[in-house]
Amino acid sequence: MDLWMDLLFGNAIGLASVSVIATTVALCTFYAVYFLLKVKNATPQD
């Protein structure tokens, strides 16, 4: 936890890298949930 606090509040580069990691995780989660919902609600084709 000390590493993350140092990254967050140590300098601007650390804050930018943590924000990039958080944004990447959020986007991956969003697209995974979106894909799973689309697959679950899909109707079979004839």
C-alpha cells in the first residue's frame, strides 16, 4: 500500500500512471460486461 500512496502523491508521473492503469481496468471491465450482456440477450438466428 505504501507503493501506491507514493505513486499517487509522490509526483505527477506516478499519478498519471495510476490514472492510466485505473482507466484501462475500467474500460476492460466495461467492455467485458457489455460483451457478456450482448451474448446473454442475443437471439439465435435461423
